[in-house]
Amino acid sequence: MESEETMTQEREIEAEGVVARLIEMATDSTDQEVDPRLLKAIKSAARSSDNEVRDAVRALMNQMKKPHSQVRYLAVLIIDLLFMRSKLFRTLLVVNFDQFLSLSIGFRRNLPLPPPSTVASTLRSKSIELLEKWNASFGIHYRQLRLGFDYLKNTLKFHFPNRLENAARLQQERREREIRSKQILLKKFQNFKESYSLIKDKIQSTIDEIGECIEILHAKGDDEFVSYIATDDDELEESRPLALQQIRLDALKEGQKVYESSENMAIFDVLRELLRLLISKHFPLVQKWMSVLVRVDVTDKFRDTALKEFIDLRNHILSAKEKCAELGCVFVDGPVQNDDEKDLWEDGKIEIDGPGESSGPNSEAKDSVNTVTSNNDKAPALHANKSSDTRFLNLPPEKRKLLSIAPVVEWGPFLDNWGLNRDAPANQRGLELESHWGRVDSDAVIPAEKIAELSVHRTVYKEQPVEIQPCNAPLKKGGLCQRRDLKACPFHGPIVPRDTEGNPIEQIPSSVESKNQPSASGVIDTDQDLDLDKLTVERLFKQAVKNVRESDIMKKTSKRAKLARVREHNEAVLRDAAIASTSYSQAFGEREEAVEDNRMGRKTKKPTLNSMLRKKITAKDRISKRLLSARATDASIHQLMQGEDLKYREAFPNQW
Amino acid sequence: MWKEVRAREEGALPPNSFASRIRSRRTSSLELSQRKEIVSPHHGAVNSLQVDLIEGRYLLSGASDASAAAFDVQHATDREGNGLIAKHKSLFVVDKQLEFGHKYAISSVLWYPVDTGLFVTGSLDHHVKVWDTNSVQVVMDFKMPGKVYGMAMSAIATTHMLIAAGSEDVQVRLCDIASGAFTHTLSGHRDGVMSLEWSASSEWILMTGGCDGAIRFWDIRRAGCFLVLDQSRSQLGRRPPLSTNTVNKGLTSRMASSGQYSAKGLVSQRKSSLGNTMKQLPSLRKGHFLSKGSTVQRLHPGMTSGQNRATAHYGAVTGLKATGDGMYLISSGSDSRLRLWDIESGCNTLVNFEAMRLQTSKGMKLAVNDDSSLVFTPCMATVKAYDLWSGTVKKTFHGHYESVNCCHFSSLDQELYTGSNDRQILVWSTPFSAAFEEQDREKVCSTDQDNWSD
């Protein structure tokens, strides 16, 4: 009999299939997502055969009928997975599609979605989203899908997220923007075509002019070469003896350059003007046109040639710029850098500029400035050094020692006459108190004792900040208790050091050892004895307490076990009596039990579906419970009646 | 199927049974049509549907937004999704905007039985209107004493063209299209009349079901009703296959033969399911005639049944449908019952139709398939196909999202049309269609396939 029953049970489970069990497992969770491993398992199981798919549909619809939104939500997620993959699944699900929709979206008024309400709302929005997706991808083949979608959208006016259309619209917008920008580019290109030769000529002429200028300069510069070297060297040797080597090299290089002087100033001016024009106007122009040419979508001979020429032009400009830079005419960077320098000066930060950066002729002045600035720089730095690091260095050793141990006292007026023992004038400021009514004694003196009395140093006692350790006891819902109490947490008892998991670390032995160790080294015998005595007493006491507790626990557990045994027996008897008739019901009962056990086992670990359904008791609820309890209302009514009675009696004292 | 074609070629299978076999196979495989879609122009519940009786091509629908529309169910107006979905848009719509249109909900629509040039609409605004289909104009207007709940025209009438209209009023009126006047006022019901049906075997017999729960039979050539169906008067099983019973009704030979044919099949069924046969039937029938004869008051002989307060249903009779052979009547009531009546004897055949829940507030249109083996009944948001003789549910059609009001079975295409409160008109057809070509199949497969790739 027994074996037969187990056999049938097994067969049933076998028939039910792997998928059904997997689905049951996957939907029994409080997470927002289905466990990916289970999901994968479901997928592979469903993939194996058509029967499994049929089972999956049946199991999922059963899950969908459960009065718990979380279960339904997870079931919907699994349905989506299979729906997007299996044709058979689709055809099977679609047969009862109205039922599915009413269970997942809850559009029927008499069949609202079950609690918890937060999950229910996510379930609804998710299902609507999924329905839209399904309709978009498979609507053509399944009239039921179309019908359901149409009904929800057009009859019930549900709001669909409209993912697909939104995406299409975005794409459309992007395309339009691109077309517009292309048109603009094309227009620019046309403009450019017209003005191309003009621009080119202009730029070319500027470049040519620059070239000419440079040529002229070079022709002139050759004969001034030697004298410059001499002067430069002298100056440098005088002012900067330290960086001599480096600067000399620089100077030698610079010496070969042509410098501006009164003779060639005009040329330099022209050159500078031209350079400015070239860099500030023509160069960006060339860049712009080049980018236009690169981006424009025209396959044209003109475009290629123009692009080539512009690249050449740009190279010319760059080379011209370099040449000018060699001459010391850095115009583009010039104004910007100048601005920077100004800012720096305004901020009061002093920096040493490299000598080669500015144009050569006024290097003398520059150097002098440099020396000044370096002096200025040095002075405060030295001061700072003195004040910070080498404060005690020049003091006698005993004083240093004293200073190191001296207490730090907060600043106060009493520090003014610290250690002085003399009288102070009462009116030390020399104020003339002429209009004062009383006698004015300008020589009044406050005696030293009084001053000492007045300047008694008071400080507010400040407790040493102690960090209160958190309780750190493990919580049921995961994590550690973060309550900070001094000695005992109201929830988790006395605060003991715990490890990262929240398990208490047995500290007594270690402390004992640490205490014992110095005693072992042998310092004072009596003390040690005393200590040991104390320790043993303490330990004994703790042991006793522990023993008592353990015995208590033992008693409790044994009691519980006994109760459990009794219950088990009762249940067995009841079951036998009630459902001895069919093996099916027997199996059913046992399976239920197994599930129950499973749940019980899990309860300790994580929140269950039931806990989601349970309403949280808020303070309001508690208060209302208090206030609305029968006793309280009775009492208040009684009180009110009494009050009224009293009033009545006062008002009509002659009546009963 | 090919085997049958071969048998038919060889002459082993008579043409009639070949056709009926194919038909019944197609009927039994009905499901929501994936490719045929009727685009409902209605903004309210679809109350009534009818396919014309001549070509079986034009579907007429009446809705509660006072609109009526006609569709061509054989030729699609539009195709969608690579031509997979055939959309049937309305050929014309008549609604409130029309000058002579109805003001309130249309409760029933009818094609003129012999021609699609005319159709009739009855509305809750107390009017029955006759329309010219081609010009979409009202050609005749009958003002009824109350809201019109139902109408019927006889499909076999050769001597009259009467619209029987049942309304809030207790009297059933017969509107004559030929003269534009009421020819008859049939009084006998004690409450409004929801459903009417002309006999399929005699053009003068009208059957009406009222909100008082009575089903009355009228012979329009005589005064008063001649029969009131009584749910407590019953016979077990179908009528005995005696030709003498059918003589006085003057059935056509075709119907008689078909009756006999179907009765033969039933003998075994009756033995198995119903046990004892109709031993008591003769006595019952005698009693029936006795009761008819013994009236207390002396009335006009035709009016005697006016006193008969027998009921066919507890509550209102919401739908009536005669079988194609004109021998049986199916009635549905607000007591959520379906009853099958023997028209000849007027007895309840006690077929127990399985549990159902019917809409109670509105009249509804039942449908019967062409060999009268199935009855399609709107059951809230679903349609159930019951086996007519055993009462078991053969199939349940899920697809509508709100209560279904009407179904109509087109015997030409073996298609079922249903109209519902969710404003949709759905087509239910067999998935094996001749028009479904290989090419289409390929198209389907390209997008609707298993996709286990990841």
C-alpha cells in the first residue's frame, strides 16, 4: 500500500514535468527578477519537447491564478521569455488570452489584481508593455493578440508606452536633422564655390607678403649679428650667474635670429599685422572650409581640387607662422598669453617667466623684474620656514623639552599677562572720561591679586569623544544592527565585539591571556593573585549563568520536540482517517506538506511571499487599536456621562 | 478528405452526405479566424448580425450606437501584413447623422429574405425602418408602441412579406412592407416580447418569446395563439420517427427525410443516455388536448389559450431559434437555461444543456449550424457550441472581451460571426482554408517560428 502510493506520487511528479516544478520554484521568490539560473533551466527544459511546453503553459496559467501579485509578476516574466521563443507556447497561450490579460492586467472590474498593491501596479505596467511588444512582433499571426491589444487600447483606453513608435519617431527626427544639416552644408558649399578663388587669392597674397617681409628681414639681419651676441652675453652674466650655461646656449641660438630694432621696426610691424590677419582670420576660415569640404556629400572634381588646394594653403599658413615664430613674432599666442600674465599679476602670484618667451630686446628689464620677483618670493618662504619647522631648533635643550611636554592651552585674554605678577592701570587706554559724573582717577590701579582672580583660567570640560560601537548583531532581513548603545542594545542584549558576519567573538580567553601574560613575566605577586582570584570568580559566575541558560534552552527544545512529535502524530492520524480512500489525495497531502516544509526552511533565510501580503502595523494602527478598543470607548463614554451628570446636578441641585 | 473525394468519384458516397461530411468537419474545426477580420465601424455594442440568405455574402450588423453597417464577407476590401490579414471594411454605415436614421440603439437588423435590396432595422427609439440598400435611404417607417426588442421575417414566405416586431408592448405587431401598415396585432403576452421566430416549415406560423417567460405560437391566419409552451410538459428525447405525426404540418418531403435520417442516428444515443423512451408520451399528448379543450370561460375558440399562463422559462425568454428543418425550437431564458422544444408536440425535450451563464438584460441571437447538430449560444464573454441532442459543450470560443450579444452562422461558408459589447465583430472559421496557399505558409513561417537561439 505504502509503496504503491509513493509510486503513484512519483509518477505524478514525473508526469508533471520538470518545467512545472521549475516554474513553481522560480515564481516563489520576492525578487524583482526571476533567478537567471532558473530561467535558463526553464528555457532549456521547455526547449526539449512539446509536452514540456504544454506543461509550462499549464503551470504558468496556474501560477497566474494565484492570488498574489508577486507570483503573477514572475510568471509573466517567464511567459514573456517563452512567448518570444516558442511558437507552440504562443499558440497555446493565445487560446485563453482574455483570461491571461484579466489576470495580468486586471482590466475586469470584478477581478482586480491581488495584493500587494505595489507589485500589482508593476505587474500591470509590465504586462501592458509586454503586450505591446508581443503585438508588435507577433500580432500579425495571432488575432487574439490583436484583439486584446485593440480592446485595451481603444475600448478601455489603457495607456501604452508606445515604445516602438517612439523609437521610430526619434529615428525620423534624427534623419530629418541630418538631411537639414546636409542641405545647409550643400548651401555652404555652393557659396564657397562662388567665393573660392577670391579667398584663395587673398590668403595666398598674404602669405606671399609675409614671405617677402621675412626675406627682407633676413637680408638685413646678417650684419647685425655679432653685436647682439656680445650684449646678450654681458647682460646675462651679470644678472643670472646661476643659470648661466643653459641661458648661454639659448642666447647663442637667439643670436642667429633677427631682432627688431628701430631700423626694421616698420617691417616687423607689417609682418605682425600680416601675421595677425593670417592667424586670426584666414586660418580659421581655411579650417572651416576644409571641414565643409570634407563633410559635404558631393562627388565633384571641384571639391577634390579645392580640398587639395586648401590643405596646401593651410600648410603654407602654418609654415609662415613657424617662420614668424622663429623671428620672435608669435602673434597668435601673444595676446592670449599676455592676458594670462595680467591675470596672474592681478592675483598676486608671481611666476618666473622664461626669458625666451617674450620678444628679445627688452630682456634686460625683464631680468631685473625677475630678480626682484625672486627676492620677493624668497622672503616669505624663509619666514614661513622659520615659523614652522625650525621653531625649536635654536632654543636650549631643557626648554625644548619643557615645551614639548607643556599643555596646549586655548587662546584667551589671560595669555596677555601670563606669568606676570604686577598691578595694571585701570584706565590704560588713556580715555578722557570728562563727562563722567563721578570722580575720575586716572592713576587707579588694579592690584595683581585682583587681576589674577579675574584671569583665572576656566575651560569647559569636554568629554573625550568616544566612538560608540554599533551593536552589529545580525538582523533577520540581512545586514547588521546599526544601533549604537553604550552597553546593551534593547533588541540584541549586551554589546559584544562581533566579527563581520555579526557572530560574537569570544573575548574572555584572549583578555585573560593578555592579562596573564604580564603576570607570567612576573612583576608583582600579590597583585597577580588578586587579579587571578577576580578573574576566576568572574569566570565561574559566567559559567554558572551559561549553564543555567543552556539548561533552559535544552528544556525548551525538548518541550518543542515533544510538541512537534505530538502534532506529527495527530496529523498522521487525522490524515489517515480523512483521506485514506485514494492514493491521489494522499500524495496531494504529502506534497503539500513537502512544500510547506520547504517554505518553513526558507522562512528563516529570506522574506517569503506571505510576508509581502502581511500588512505592516504602523504607529497609527496601534494608536487606533488602542483608541478604538471597546474598553477605551466604554471608559470614555462613562467619563463623559459622569461629566454630564455632574453638570446636571450642579444646574439643578434641587432635583434628583 | 481525399479518400472521400475518391469515394465520391466512384459513386460510393452520395453527393449529399459528401457535402454534409465536409461541412460538419469544417464546422467542428471552427476557431477564431487569423486571416479574416471585420473592421467594426460601431462605437457601441453590436446587437444583431445577419448574413443575407440569397448570396450568403453580405453581413448586416446593428449596434447600440444607432448605427447599422453592411460588410462583404467574401471579398476583402483591404489586406494587411503582407496580405496575410484580409480586412473587411463596411460597405456602408447608417447612423445618427443620417436624416432619417435611428436615434437610439438598434436592437435587431434583418435582410429582406428574398433580396439584398432591402433591409430592416428595429430600434429602441420605437421605430422599425425599412431601408433601400442601394441608396441607403429609409423607404418605410413603422412607429411601434414601445422600444423594439426583436424582429423576424419569414424566409419561406411566398404569400406575405410581414415583419413581426416584438416590443416593450405586450402586443406583437406584424408590419406589412407591401402596404406600409400593421396587418396584425397579436395579443396574448403579458409583458414585452424579446424574441420572435417564424416557423421554418410553415409560412403562417410565428413563435414569440416574451419577458413573461412564455413562448407562444401564432397562426397568423387565425385569431389568437394556438399553443403556449410549458416547461413542465415534457417528452423524453426526440420525436418518434413516425411519419403520421408530421403529416398535418405539411412538411416538405426533404425535411421529413432529413428528420428521419437524423432520427435514425439517435436511436442508439437515446438508448444509452436517456434510458426509458416515451412510454408516457401518448397519455401526455392526450392530456394536452384535453386541457386545450376544457376551458372554463366561454371565449372565442381561438382566444382560449389567452388564459394559458404556462411558462417556458423562469424569467424572460431572451432568444428563440428554430432548427433548419423546422421541427425543433431552441429557447434561451434569463434563468440561464437553454431548452429544446419539439414544435410539433409543444413538449420540452428535457435535453440538459450543460451549465452556462447567459446575459439576462438583453435579447440575444442564437445560431444553429446547417444540419442542426450544434447550437451556438452567447455565454457572457464566450460563445459555446452545444450539441443539440445531448447538451454537451462541444467547443467554447474565447475571443471577446465583453458579453456577446449575437451569433450568426453562415451555412454557405461554415463561418460563425459574433457580435459583442466590446464593439467587435469576430469571424470564426475553419483554419484549413482552400485560399491558404503554400506561399502564404512560407510567409508565416518566416516571422512566426521557434526562436531558441539564446
